[in-house]
Amino acid sequence: RIKINWTFPSYTSFAPTLSAAQHCDSATDACDSLPYGDLKSTATAIEKSVGQTWSDPAGGQLASTSGPYSILIGSGFLPYATQQQVNRGGTVAGTTFYILNAKDGTVYASSNVGSDGAHETVNNCAANATGCKQIKNALQTDPVATGPSDQRYITKAYLGDLDGNLWRFTIGLDAGLLPTISASNKLYSAGSDQPIFNSLATVNLIDSAHQYVFFGTGSDLLPGTDENTVYHLLEILDTGAATGTLSMDRPLTKNSTLTTDERVTAFPAVAGDIVFFTTTTLNALTPCSAPLANLYAFNIITGGAAYDTNSSGTFTNADSVLVKTIAGQRATAPFIVDQHLLFGSGKNVSVFGNQDDYNNGVGQAGVRILSGREVR
């Protein structure tokens, strides 16, 4: 039997039969109050700041060999109606970043990023007149934990929020060797109509404190907004200053009739000096028509094309950052393994790379191709 070591919030602060506004109708914005359970009124304020935990945690040892092993996580979205229930007392939930003790779940440190103050009473983005482009703020993306390129210790974390902001949390140790968040910097604001739903990717420059952060705004899994809202693929250079530098901005395609509505599919992936994004192009007027799966590749230094797509022998502005479009499919996140890129598209898995070149590295998740054969 597998033992549960801890939960955050604690199970002792949770009432399993308590009614909670969980599912909100997209037409009326009304929420049900079925007994799915919720926090008791006696729960602590920090426990009440936790939303629906959509954020996958990151973990590791903080700052140095003296730092504790910790869990880093964002609080996740919570409907406004749930937040305002008597048991929660209106404590704002969803906008807090936490560092937890990996052994017992104790909260070492936290940081509340706040909100832009707009649409903070919206329960469901589909019910909002502006669609999902403006919504109650939350840190729902997966945190990216990182540090110096020559060390394994975590000294900072990046998260995006639904107000369109990219945050950097600087992590250290106090005199008692307990974790602290010494700074919470808004590195970049993509705009309140550019929510960040998907997770980020980062890469360190060798022998430098500089770091690139890659992300997209919007999501193809959410209801549409309008013909005027165009989402973006973005690259931010973090030099350690209070704000980051915009290094690349690729607007996605959308026309006024919404017959072309390109959306970010998932988080990007980095391999060497190239960052890969996948998007899906939808036709809002004929929602049952087949979409297009798109693969983009950018050089992380120049922000331009990563491949000589027109076979001219040189890199020029004529080369395209869009390297592949697959008709009739929706793309999943790109995955790098053994110098090959893979992503799902409908019922298929698309693989890119040299078909004769395998077993050069362990890839993203310790996966190696042991054998294979070509099927014609």
C-alpha cells in the first residue's frame, strides 16, 4: 500500500461533503453547488489561496548543497463564485506561487502576483463577453525551475499568468538556510488580451547568466474570442535585470471571417539553438472541418528561420520559420529525443530528423530508440 505523505492544502482542512461552486455554465455563468468538497472555513489563508491545481510541480534542491529539496508550484484557476463562498471568506485564490518542503509539504515561501483588476469576477471565460482573452487571473502554467548553466541547483523559476504576464521568481536561502523568494519580477507583459495558458521552455546561454524564455499566448483548446484578437509566439531574453527583452514576436494568423484562426497548441521544446512550437489552425465558421497542424522552428539567437527552407545554401529572410503543415490534424506538443523531433497529429505521430542517425543522446525523458525498422 502506497502511503500519502502529505497534501497541500492539508486533508484536515478539507470537508469532502461541502458544497462548492465548481462547474459554471458558459451561457448563464451560473455555477452548480454539488458536494464535491471544499476547504473548511478554519483553513489557513495560504491554503485558501490555492485554486484548482492545474499546474504540474517542479522539484529539486534549492540554491546550494545546503538548500532543502523543494516543490515549486502555481496555485491554478478558481471560479470567482467558489472564492466568494462563506467557507472561503473571499480570499483571493489562483495568483500565488509556492515553494513547499518536499518531505512534509510545509510552505517555505510564497508570492502573490495579484491581477490587473479587470474581469476578476468572471467564473467561466466562455461566458465573458470578451471570450477567453480576458479572465480572472491565475498562475496555472507549469513552473520552469532553473539556475546557473553549470549547476544543478534551483535559483529561479518562471511562470506565466492569465493576465498575459511572464514572471521570474528569484529563490535563495535565509540565514537559517530556509528558502526565500527574494524578488518577483514581471519580466514581460504580452497584454491583458494575451493570456498564457500553456507552459514555458527555457535555455541558458553557455557561460552566461542570460536565459531565453519561450511561450505562446492563447490556446486552441479554449473557446474563441473575436476576429481582432491575434495570439503570439514569443521569446524573452532574461539578462537578470528587473525586466526582460523581447527577442522574437511571431503573430499567429487570423482573418476577420475567422475561417483562419491559428492557436497555440502546447508548450514549446528546445534543442540546441532551435526552439520548436506547434500550433493548430481552425476554421471557426465550420468547426467540424479538419484543422491544420503547424510546426515552427526559430533560431533562438536571431529569432529568425532555423533551417534553409528554400535550399538556397544560405539563411535569408526568404527562409520560413514555418517548416511543416499537416492537413486535417491537430498538433500536440513537440518532443525532442535522440536528435529527433516528434509530435502527434490526429491519429499519427510525425517524426523529423535523420532516419539513419539514432542513439546520440538520452532525450528529454530518458528515452532511447533501441531498434527500429522502416515500413513501406
